[in-house]
Amino acid sequence: MSSNGKLRDLRAAPLPELLRAEKPPARPAFQAIVRTHIPAPRRSPSIRLLRMLDSLAMRAGRRVAARWFGRAFEVAVYCAIAASIGLPSAWVMIESGSKLTRQTDGAWQRWTKAGAADADPYTLAHFAWAGWLPMNGAQARYFSASRDSAGEPLYADCDYTLSGQEPVARRWTLNAYDLQGQLLDQGAGPASLSSVTALPSPSGAINIKVSQATSPGNWLRVAGASRIQLVLAVYGRPKAAVTTGPVPAEPLFRIDKGGCR
């Protein structure tokens, strides 16, 4: 077939056949063989040494990080235990005390080491939190009552009667506080009762009315409706000629609940 005939055949052929007719030439086999068998360039000893040192450093860093992470986890566990158990128990010891730090007599309680030079940390923290600076036990003793003689909490909107013999001391005072140790605002009523202002009955007993309403006789006014506590401070040694030896126990008032508003 002449060249003109071939040209006519190509012109008459469709486009896909033309594309299939012109295939790219095959890659020589020796190129693939040469490319797969080219050896990798040899690394210098210094590069191999640097890579080995880098690997050792990374391993050591991972070990140190794991050790420090373990220690941090242990510290976190200890802090969680202290926060969940240690802090609440310490707060209870500071707020309420225990048989080791407080003495109970009826409705009244007393911190045995209040004002002492060898006071325990819980006693010191209790009075520091309340903002009190107690005197030495040989000079003053402090009794507090947040419940009546029946064990019921004291509230400012209820009436209470304190009755009993006067403490055998040189002087005593009675005040009303809130549970945070802050003195209540008595308004126009008497802010405090003491051995100077309290009047004994013909039998020598003392009867005190704690109420919001005005009451004849020995009256200590309170205000509000929240919980309260009564603090009886007994100063000095007894009136009798006692100059040496332990201080005898004071008779403390009984607290009886009346009506509430």
C-alpha cells in the first residue's frame, strides 16, 4: 500500500483507534534492573554514632518521663485522700472537739486547754477561728452551750430558762453568740448578765430568762431566728479562801426550753 493510501486510512479511522495505534514505546528492561540494584549510599561513622546517641537519649527521656509521671500520680492520690478524709476530720476536731480536748457537764462544754501554754493545735485553731483570746485556765474558764439540757438545739426565736446555783467564783458573765462565735446584736436589751447584775432568788439560786420578749428579773435578750450558743465565763478562783491546789468544779446552770415564735 502506498503512502497516500496509508494516510487516507488514518484519516478515515476514528479517534480512539488513533490513540490506541500510537502507544508509548516500552521502557528498556535494563533501566528497571539498574534502578533496583543501585546500592544505597553508605553513612559515615559519625552519622551512625549520632543516630545511636539520639536513640539512647530518647529511651532515657521516656524512662525519666515515666518515672516522674508515676511520682506525680502518687502525689495526686495522696492529695485526694488528704482532701477527702484529712480535711473534714480536722475541721470536725476544730469545730466540735473530742473527749481529748473538751469536757462535758450537762448542756455545757469546755475546752480543757483553752488559754494554756501547752494547748493542743485544735484548741488553738478553734479559738483563733472564733476570734477569741482566752485567758489562762487558772484565771478564767469558758463554758459554751449550743443545746438545752434535753439535747435540743438553741434558737434565737425560742424562750429558755437558766436555773441553778451561782458559780462559786469571783465573777462570772453570760453572753449569747452565734455558732461562728460572733456576739449577737441584742438591740435595746441587756447585752450581758454577770454576777454583778444578776439578782439571786431568796433561796440563793439564779434564774435567767433568755428570750426576745421583755421579761422581769434576770433577762438576756436575743434577736433573730438562727441557732445560737450561750457562753458562760467564770473568772478567778472561788470566793472561798482557796489559793492553792486545783480549781473545784463550778455548778452550772440547767437550760430548759419554753415556747417558740
